[in-house]
Amino acid sequence: MPRFGQVFPELRRAGRQPAAAGTLPPAAAPAAEDDHACFRAAMADVVPLPPADRVQLGTPPARPLPRQSQLDESRVLHDALHGPIDLLDRLEGGDESQYLRPGLPRQTLKDLRRGRWVIQGEIDLHGMNRDEARHALSVFLAEELHHGKRCLRVIHGKGLRSPGRQAILRQLVRGWLAQKQEVLAYCQAPPADGGEGAVLVLLRASRK
């Protein structure tokens, strides 16, 4: 019988053993490199689409409208102003940016306007109608005078949402202040304290 080395001399030289009798060599599976090569070959004719020279602009979502706030403001505005300013308002009101009681030195107003008085109290009349604002202002001035406070800030707003953009409440407040015996002077507040939407008020000394 021929010896193993004589039948399969090439296997002996390569150090490999022959397959056992009755078995078949495994099927050759394509390697990973072959898969990539096949994919590249299949996609060889594929051409990328040219870039679209367009800008895709999406419609931005609409901002939510504060409908309840707008309704509240409209209601307050209607209740507070009752339409265009009438004759009584014009008689009561005034739109002077400053006021000084007759007989007082001009230096009093200059000191108030230049911030030499410390603001000791304030009231915000936003959202009030005429009667409410006038009553609240009278009570406020009386209480602050009773407690010996001299320099106050009254916030009346700029009237940006008023009919015709008239600052009706501002006019009314300034007119009311000029009628008060306890008010010595007032002037428009500086920007840091409200600007056109507020006035600084100087009261006389309390008589205790």
C-alpha cells in the first residue's frame, strides 16, 4: 500500500492534513472584502443628485396671542376712559410736565427734578377708572402726609393704548395733584423712575 507521504506529498510539504474519509470540504464563503467590492461594483453607475439651489423656508408657527390679557386691557380701558376725553376731564386735567405752587421758590422744583429728594412712597393707578384713581390718589396722599412722608411717586402710565393715544389718566392725575393743598410741586419722573408714565410729588411738611 502506498504510504501517506507518497500519495499527498504536497500536503505533507505544506503541513496540512487531508480531510477525513467521508467528509466534504466546507463551501467557500465570500470574504468581507468581496462584499464591499461587489457593492462598489453595483453602485458604480450611481450619480449623486445635484444640490438644489433653493432654500427651504418653513412657515414659523404663529406666536400665541394673549387674548385674555387683551380683553382685560380693553375692558379696563373702556371703564377707565369712557371714550374720548370730555369737557369735565379737560377742566380737571392738565398736561404740564411740572408744577410749582405759587409763592414757592423755583429751587424747590429744581431740587425735586434733580432727584435731591428721596422717594418715600408710591402708588400705581394702572387698571383703575377715573373715580377709583381719584379716590385712591386722595387716600394715598392723606396717609403719606400723615406719616410725615414728603416725596412720592405716582404711576399713571403713558396712555399708549388710549383712544387717539391721549394720556388721559396722566392729564387727570396732574390736574388732581395741582388741586391738592398738600402738594407743593410735581414733575415728570426721570427715565429710571418711570419717565412719562409717572410723576414725582413733593408734599408739604406734616402738621402734627
